[in-house]
Amino acid sequence: MVELSHRPLRELIDSFGSCDRYYTEMTSASGYLARSPFDRWFMDSAPSPEKTVVQLFDSEIEPLALAAARLFEERRASGTPLGGIDANFGCSAPLIERAGGGVSWMKDAKRAAELIAALKAAAPGVPVSAKLRLGYEESGEALIEFCLALEGAGADYLVVHPRLKSEKFRRSGRWLYVKAVAEALSIPVVGNGDVRTPERFAAAMDEYGAAGAMIGREAVRRPWIFALLRGKEADPAFELHIDIEEIGLRMLRSIKELLPQPFHASRARRFFYYYCDNLSFGHHLRYAIQNLRDLDEMERQFRQYFVDVPAERLKIER
């Protein structure tokens, strides 16, 4: 969720009634300790800091623990709640993995557990979690051993994305591994991957025993997805009336108001790459926006779509 899990997206989701837990963009612990000029935006946990988890990454325990301690003290001094700290063991981006961050931590369960213990000590009383994959090779035994080590070190909950390091999004996630981990651990296990419909969410809870479902890119495509899930649980006939144009324009305004100018084009492009899936001719609009650098130009391009195809402005979600 790099360039996606930022405050403007959280504000948009929040306008539909929010979700149980948010995450910040992945933040370099070493960069934060060095006072990176953009960290105030990476660490921004509004509009709901009490349930927003700050997601840290690095290749070593020390900078991660020091970053957690500084974050804890800064939030305590300002009176701003810290909803949690997440150790990212799931990112498989080549740049992160080669540097020893993300999924690389899954090579050594003992060291990963030491990191969790260090984060717990650095931020007393703050929930500490980890997001992970199946690892480098498919082995249920190794996965459960790794997760048990994190639980033993004090992790409050885990998020399991059931794909291997090499698979990215090329195949469906193996949710039976989520079920196996959930049955082996006493802490909550959240499943991640392929939850795009109320039916799939229900299966995650009922069939696989997950304590919850993490929804990433589908929340970019449909920022109202959590409202839809809650509504369907309460009433199978529930439906939402969505103004696709208004929501897209609201996101552009929010990016302009809440993020620094160097972030504008990249965050808007990433959002519309997924959001345009709501439109019949969205592939044309998506790639037109990818070639624009200015938010005003993106807004004009987006508005023009609904001049040309006005029937697609409103959508009913059931």
C-alpha cells in the first residue's frame, strides 16, 4: 500500500463510517530517526489516531526499537493516541527485500521475535503487530513455528497474507494457511488478500476462523467497502448509492490540502489506477491520468469523463 495508505484515503473511508483499524504508509525507521523531512506526513495518523497503526520497516532491530521509543514519547508529549506499531515482515518489494527489510525478516524466526520484544519494551501498553507472508517456501510447519515465536515475544495480533514472497498477486491467496495459524495461536490472526465482496468477507470469518480481514487495494477501488460490509451484515438487502465523480474529486482536493506538493502526482496516480476500475472505460481514463503531472489537469481529465459518459456518475452497490 505504498503511496496509498495515507491520510486522504483514511479521510475518504472515514466519511463512509470508517473501519476498525487503519495503517499509515510504511515508514523507514532509520529515516524517521534522521528526521526525514517528509516523516510528518508518513506518520500522520488523522483522522482517527486512536485506531491508526504506524507501520515501520528496517533491516535491524536497533533503529526499529529506537524509532518506536521516540514515536511513543512524542505521542505521549503531544497527547495524541498511538493506535499501534506494526513490524512489516510482509513487503516483498525488491528494494526493501534486498536491503534486509520486509519479508527478509521471515528468514530468522528468533531474530524476528527479538524485534517484537524490543518494540513491546520501547512502547509500553501500545499494541504491537506484524504483517507477514507465507515466506520463501511453502511450509505450514515453518509458518506456524514463525508465528508462534512472534506470539511468544508478545505480539498482540498478526496479519497473514497467504502468498509466497515470489507470488505478489499472481494467484489467489491460500487461506487454509490463515486457518492453520489461527487454530495454532491464542492471539488474534487477521487474514489479508482477495477480500473484495461481502461473501468473501463472510468466508474469511466463518470458514477460515480469521479474527478479521485486512482490506487494502479494494478499499482504494471502493472506499465505501467497509460501509457495504457492515450494511450487508445487518440487512442482506442493504445498498449504497455512490457518486463516483464526487468521490474522485474529493480525493483530489484532499491530496492537495493534506499532503506536500512532492506527493501530489504520485498519490493521485496511484489512487486513480485502482479507482478507475469502477468505470466501464476506466482503462482509458486510468492511463490518461498516469501521464499527467498536475492535479488540476487530472481533475479536468476526470471531470471530462463524466461529460462524455454521464450515466456512469452514479453507482448502486449491493
